Amino acid sequence: MNIWKIQFSIVEYLKDYSEINIENSKFESSLHNFTSRQIQMLGVVRQYSDEKKQGISLLQLANLMSIKSPAASTMVNYLVNIGFLERDIYDQDRREVRIVLSSKMCKQFELYDEILNKKVEKVVNKMGNKKATMLQGLLEEMESLLKIE
């Protein structure tokens, strides 16, 4: 069964859809010329900014992305220099630096979320409540099973 191919196809469609709509809304699509690794890094930092509200250390980021610390550092430096990431002092240990999204990047992600939520909401409405609830349950179950392995 090629569920992952379907999932990637859906994600790619939604990415293209959101970029087209951002460009049409006269908002600069800042992620257009980024590599997939840079976008992945922004996504990981976003997850830790959203869930933990404290950012992520460079070592954690490198480990999660399965890259070496110097490569992660180079990518972070670039993204900091263009204003997409920031370095913050960690409240619990003032010696530790945490990587967080800049306010500019947070706004970009908010716009992506808004556009994607509207599109997905339309699709879910066409599916009907029963199928949408079933799909959500299956995806949540799949996510939890993948975390176990």
C-alpha cells in the first residue's frame, strides 16, 4: 500500500496551492527559492516554537534533521541573517542559546496556515462529517503508531 505517496502528493498540492495564493495576495512568498532542507529546518523550529514556546538548541536541531552540527549551524546562520530565525537566551540556562522563528517568519506561517485551513475546510465539507471524522481518527492513529516504532 502506498499511503505515503498519497500523503506526499497531498502535501505537495497544498504547498503549491498556498504559494500560488500567497503570490496572488501580493504577499512575498519568501520560501519560494529555499531548499527543502531549509524549509524542513524552519518547520522543525516552528514545531518547537509552537509546542515548547522555548525554541530548540542547535544540537537538538541537528539531531532531528540528521545532519552534523556545523551544517546545522551554517543553515541557522543563513536563516538568521535573512531574518527568518532568531537566537534567544534560554531562560532556564542562560548559557544556552535557543533557535526560534522570527516574527517575520511567524507571520509567513500564519498566512500559510490561513490559506491551507480554508482549502482543507472546503474539502472536508465536501467529504462530509462522518468521513472527515474517520479520516482524522485514522491519521491520528497512524501518527501515534509511527511514533512508537
